Amino acid sequence: MTPAPALPPAAENGSAANAATAGTPVSRLEATLRRLLPSGARILPHEPLARRTTLRVGGCADLLVEPADDGELSLVVRTAREQGVPWRVIGRGSNLLVRDGGVRGLVISLAAPGFAQLEVSPPLLRCGAGVRLKDLATTARRHGLAGLEFLAGIPGSVGGALRMNAGAWNSMTFERVESVRFLTPAGELREARGADIPSSYRRCDLFRDHIALGATFRGDPSTPEQVEARLNELNGKRWASQPAAPSAGCIFKNPAAIPAGRLIDELGLKGTRIGGAAVSDVHGNFIVNDGQATAKDVLSLIELIRARAREARGIELETEVEILGE
Ligand code: EPU
């Protein structure tokens, strides 16, 4: 375990923070972070979140911070905790529905290059939480490492994939994870073996309140040509069965009885529209944004689908997409 960097005491905050204490906890946190982090750090009050999600709806974060690396992230988390400001981490926003009222408190984005490192020592690939899954899969191909092809079509990052044990084509993230580095809610750095972290279909409880910093993935020795062939095969299947329009991927988890997409299709709900949100004509478990959708449109459509599934089939659909804000 690497020790976490020391956190300067709040009493050292100086005049900027003193002036800000008159304001809200968030403005006080903003002033403290501006003082603690280097001048280049990205500290963005009232930051619109819609453009940071693939669904492209929702309001602003009270405060969004992009720490440069693990050390800064730890500092940000510990400072927010000390000042009683709630925080959330977002990745590439591909499984995220932000409500129109936005997110209170602090949103932390791991978009800085410091989280996007990717080192290969076959058959292992060690990567930061900000690495795109597509880049992980294509790097594995270059090194002739098989088994990670399923990640290529998931438009998320390693951190997001760990948080929800993302999957496709009958494979799940944790099946390939050797070890994970993460921060505890108290801001301490830890490392654990993937096999020791409980995970199941689209679920990893550890990362509800711990932050994934990165992971080491295991590939199976193969050849770039074979990996390429599998990537092409899955890519073809994906574009034949899933929409290209802005979405958050599958909206619902698959219930045991029937895949959610087939159920929604059988209920005749494809094409159903509320405002700018519609059930995709391509795949029933996708809600697509025509460019004008609000989060309210999407949430109303989700409720309409859930009510129909309940009434018609007695099936309780559970959302897979993370819903954030107010
Ligand atoms: N189907 C229909 N109509 C539809 C959609 C699907 O009849 O509109 C049928 C298909 O023909 C198939 C079955 O339902 O027989 C399952 O559909 P599909 O093969 O598309 O897989 P899925 O269960 O809907 C899952 C994951 C996807 C992942 C694909 C590919 C979930 C909720 N979804 O979809 O993950 O990409 O398999 O492996 O587990 C995501 O998590 O966001 C996601 C898109």
C-alpha cells in the first residue's frame, strides 16, 4: 500500500478560504481547493454535465474538479470529506443519466492524462481508471493478447467498467482483472487482487463508495491477427444490433426471465417517444436522444416501460444506468 500524501490542515487556508467560509460549503471547498491544488488544476463551478455523458442530458454540477493524478485525487476527496461536501466520481459518462436539476456538491472527473496510463508486460496490461476500454482492447490486440475483445465496443473507461463490472458478449470485466488499485472513502490508497473483490452481473459493491484508480488486466497469449478477427466479429454484431444515436447503453439490467430488450420489443414499445427521448427502433433496451431530450423525458420513458412490464408480464425492471442528481 502506498501512503497517501499529507493533507494540510484547514487552519492554513488563509484569506481566500476565510472569505469563502461566509458562503456555502461548496464555495468554501472551491476556495480551499484553489489554494491547495496547482494553478493549472481544473476547478469548474456550475459545470454542465450533459456534454460529459453519452446520453447528453441533465444539469450542472455545483463544482467539478479534474485532479491531475492519484495524489491530487486523494487530496480532493479528503478535503471534501473534511468539509462535509458530498462527492461523486464520473468516468466517461456512458452509463450515466444526470437529472435536469444537476448534482449538488462535488463531482470529480478522472479525465486528466494522469489517469490514462497504459503499460503492457505480456500477458498483463496495467492501466489507469481513465483509460478508454476501446484503447485497452486495441492495445491488447497489438500485443497479441486475447480475451479483452469484449471491452472494445463499450464506450466507457476502465474506472466505470470496474464500478459496474461492465460486460458484453457473455464476458464481464472482473473475469479479466488481476488486481485493482483504489482509494478508500477516507482517501487512502489500497491495492487488492481482483479475485478477492466480490462482483456479479453489472455489480461491484466496493466501488459504490471506493474510487477505482486503475487495474491490471490479464490477456491470453494469442496473435494480433486472431485478436483482430474477434474484434471485427464483435464490432459487426454490435453495429447490427445496437443504435449509433446518443444513448446510455442498455437502460435496464436483464431480468432472469427474459432479456429486457426482447421484453420491451414484445411489448410493442420500440419507437415510443416522450419529448426528445425515444425507445430505439434498433434495440428495445436503448433509449436514444434525438438532440432535444431532457432528463425528465428519459426518466418518464423509463417509468412508462417499467409500468408496462409490470402490468403486462409481472416483471420488475431494474435500471442498469446510474441515475445522478436531482
Ligand atoms: N432482442 C429482441 N429485440 C430487441 C433487442 C433484443 O428481440 O429489440 C433479443 C435478441 O434478438 C436476443 C436477445 O433479445 O435474442 C438479447 O439481445 P442482445 O443479444 O442484443 O443482448 P442484450 O441482452 O440485450 C446484452 C448487454 C449489452 C451487451 C450485449 C452484447 C445487458 C443489459 N445488456 O444485451 O450491454 O452489449 O448483451 O453482449 O446485459 C450495456 O450494458 O449497456 C449493454 C449494452
